[in-house]
Amino acid sequence: MATFNYITNTALPGDPSQIVRSASYLYVRCDIGPIHALTFDGSVYTVCGTLDLSPDYFIDMHVLNDGNIATICQSGSNIYLRTYSFDGTYFTQTATSASDINRRRCVYTGMGPAVDTSGTSLRLWNPTLTLNNSSSTGTLTLSADVTDWIYVTTTSSFRAHLQTIYGGPGPMLMASQAYVGSEYFHKVRSPIAGTAIVAGEITSSSDTGIAIFSYIGGSLTRHTTLHLPAGAYAGDVAVLAPVYGVFSGTYIIVAGDYGIYAYDYSGGTGGVWTAGPNRYDDPSGLGGYDMGIVKDGSYLHVVDGYRLKAYEYVTSVPPVADFSGTPTVGVVPLSVQLTDESTNTPTSWLWDFGDGATGAEQNPLHQYASSGSYTVSLEATNVGGSDIETKAGYIMATDPQIVPTASVKEGITPLSVSFDVDVLSGDWVSFAWDFGDGQSSNNKTVTHTYNSTGYHTVILVGTKTDASTETIIRRAWIRIGKLAFEASPSTSDEIPLSVAFTNMSAAPTGYEFRDWHWDFGDVSLGSGLTGPVHIYGEYGGYNVTLSAKMAEPA
């Protein structure tokens, strides 16, 4: 599946109407104004240089194989071919020769005289291109024999708009341009010389879209018309994916009013073009009569007569959902860490834990409160689609036969806790404790002192006479804080002595200390103060005590 991501746009003076690209630069032709040379870094356009060809009428431009650009302009009855190099800042005109046309296998277009009065048509020409001189500005002479033509619907005079020439002399597809009438062809695009898919843009009072032609065996055949949404004017066409052979599956992209529209071909000469699911409606809209579109890797650059806009074509393969859990068997309450192992980079997840609860985290920790067998499913999704993996009876939670007990579960270091085991059923021969602070014991009943703050997970493993075991995990079961302070100064030979006390106490996450109480050791007491200042009036040594209650926030 594919989609378009709109990236950015930039306004260019002079009504931008055509865009081509070399390996290093984008070139935008404006109907009123210069050629702009730009770069694009994936997020921002930068104008590097301009080329002004006024007062000539600017017809077309193309990039040659050596990276130079060819421009075709009309002055009076003459058509001029000029080529230019660009060094990143300035354009420099280069010499043009007739041999360059063939050697560079370039694409030239031009406006010719009125050649027909029968209406609008798509024609195949076999032209001979010559230059009247070999100077840096060549006068381009076009002579052609019409070898095939189809689809005449109106009676209006028009001028030939020669569109596509591959490899110099040879078959060329030409679209005539009629400004009156019920239908006309305007742009022709062909991904392969000679035999290719050709998309000619048409409009009429009843239909707007792209006409699909093929040139096979010396003749043109019209296959179908791609219908754009109502009211959407089709401005230009680009081939997004390469076409291998004739009609062998590709996307074509149409730049039209208010969006970019993608069509997918099903393959074969009798295949069908269908609107892809990746149509993108740009909220700011595309508009204008003259549009241009060019593919640059995964990017599409579009001019619409007003702006240059960038889109990114993003394809994505649907995920293949999979997951694992640890542990999958245990006693309640059973905490299971579920881990997403889906491929193809999902971006969202939906878990069904089988106990009525769901989750949207990628790797959730879920607790089963009741015994039973639970089926777990994961739906993984990205822009390409979604996939569901279901594992029946994946979690087995059982009722415990032994239960650990603790005399106290929260307090202040050093905290002494007495642990014991309540045996509900079964014959047990040994017990092993892990107190969560690096210490352990193999006694059924044991007293352990905690000297470190924080949350401590306690694990009890019981072994029965038949060597089977049961593991009970109490996560963050023991919660311990620490009371501490500093005094400044702590020693002095001056009387009276003012001492500032800094409270350095730390409660575990989710807890706080309350009811602060200070005993300064000189019969003076302080309450509710976190950082008091106390004045000692007599010489001597004093034992200072800080106490408080640790509790969850109210």
C-alpha cells in the first residue's frame, strides 16, 4: 500500500508551469519570467540560480544526458534550440550541434505551424530534426511524416505541440493542442521509447481524466480513460514506477486540481487502470492551467502555475504480527511481560489479553488476577495494513498452594521485615527466598533487614516432595525510604552557634514523607520543618534525630 505525504511548498515568481530535473538540480520553467534552478534537501527548497530568456516565447525545456538543459523558444516564425550548463550559481550557454540531438538521446518539444484543421488528435510522427547552423544558438527545423493518428472529435484549428522524441530520429508521439472544442489532449508522457504507455490529458463537459494509449507494432491504440474526481482538472502526468515492457504494471501519478491522484495498472495489454488507495488531497489545493510533475526518488515535485510543492511517496508492506510472553505459566496474581515481535515495522498495536482487558502499548506488562487459561491476540498496523496473531490458551494462571507473608511492606531504612510461608495445600520440602536487594535465604521463616531505598521485588520458590516447584513473585512488594540530613556547621567553638539543617531524605517513587519531627538534642524540638535553622546556646555534643511518616500522597 502507498500514500503521499505532503512536505512543503515555495512560491516562485512568473507562473511556474514546467519542471524537469538533472542528477543535481530541479529546473522550473515559468511562463512569465526565468528558469529557476533549485535543490531540495527533503524538507526545504533552495533557489540556486536563474536564467532569463525574455523576450522570446518560452516553449519547453529538457535535461540532456550530460546534465545540461535544452530550451526551446519561439521568436516570430523561428524556433530556437539553446543549451545551457549550470555550475550551482550561474547558467552558461553551450554550443549546440545537430549531432548532439541524436547522441544525447534527449527529449525536445516545440511549437509548430498550424498543421491541421480537422480537430484534436494524437499523432505519431517520424520527424527529421536539423539545425540550420552550428552556432551556440541553433534554429530548429522540424519536418515530419504522419504515420498514424487517431481520435478526432472537433473541428477547430490548432497548432501542433510536439511532445516526446527518444533517441533522435525515430517514432515520436505528438499531442495537438486545441483551445476550443469539447475535448483536447494537452500533455503526453511515455516511459519507454517506441513502445510505451502514453497518457494524454483530456477534458470535456462530461469527463475529466487521462487517456491511455499504446504504440505497438507501428500503430496507436487507445485503451481506456482514467476518470478523476468530479471537478478535478488533470494538469500533468508522471510515471512513478518503471514500466518493464508494455503494460506490465506500474503507477502513474496525475497532478490535478486539489490533489495528486495515483492509478495502478493490473498488467497485460487488456488490463484495467484503477484508482489507487493512495490518493492524496492537498488541503491547500493545486490549481492553475499549466502543471508539471517530476519524480525524484521517493519524492514528487509539482508546479501548478503558482507554487512548487513537494510530496513524498511512501510505500509500506503490512506487518506480520507475532509476539511472546514471559512467563506464560504461573500462579495468580500472574504478571506477564508481552513483547511485540512483529515484522515490517508496525506503528500501532492493539492487544486483547483474553481476560476482558485490552492495551495499545507495544510491549505491555499485564497482570492476570484470576486463575484460568487465556487466549492472547495482537493486531499490528502500519500504513500498509494490519495483521492479527492469536495464540489460544497462551497464558495459564493457577491458584497458589503457598502464599508468602511479610510483617511490614513499607518503611524507612534500616527496615526489618519478617517473612513466612502460609501453606494452603501440598507437601513441601524446601523454600527459597529472593529479597530483591541481592540477598536470599532458604528458611521458611526468616527476618531480613533492608538498607537500600526503593522498590524491592520478592520471589518465593517452593519445592514439593515430588520435586515440582511453585514460584510466587511479588513485584515491588517492599517499599523503602531513607531519612537523612546534613548540618552546617557541625562543629564550632563559638557560642551561640547557629546551625542550618539540610533535609536529605528520599522516599520511593509514589510516596512522600509527612509529619516531620526534629529532636535537636538540647531539649528543643521542631515539628513540620523540612530544613530548620537551630541555635545552640551552650557548649557540648548533641545527638540530633529526624523522624517522619512515609505514605502514599493523599
